[in-house]
Amino acid sequence: MDRRYHINLFWSPRDACWVADVPDLKSCAAFGDTPEEAVAEARTAIEGWIETAIAHNMVIPEPRYRPAIYAAA
């Protein structure tokens, strides 16, 4: 299963770290001291999210999210 989910990456001043959020997967996000670390942790979180969904017979959504900048094209 090769699913490529979009990852939003942003700096959180409140948390003083980088946040990597996966909009297609409810409550799937990760944090890191660098952008690269946050994205790597998000990829691990995606794998865990999917494994948990499979174990609980949950529906795994197809990747659909696209930032607004790409939706206009």
C-alpha cells in the first residue's frame, strides 16, 4: 500500500518547535526541533496511524488534501 499523504509543516511559537500535521489522518501530527526531524516523525506517525486503523478495522482514507495554492490550478 503506497499512500502519499500531504504533510503541513510550520513553526509553533507557543511550543517552540516545528509541527508536522497530516490533514487527511485525524489527529496525526508530530513535532521536532528541526523541520527534517518533524517530517521524519510525521512519517513514523503515519505508519503507526495506518497500523492502528488496520488493527481496529477502521477505514483508511485516501490522500486527498491539497493546499489551497494547488486547488486553484
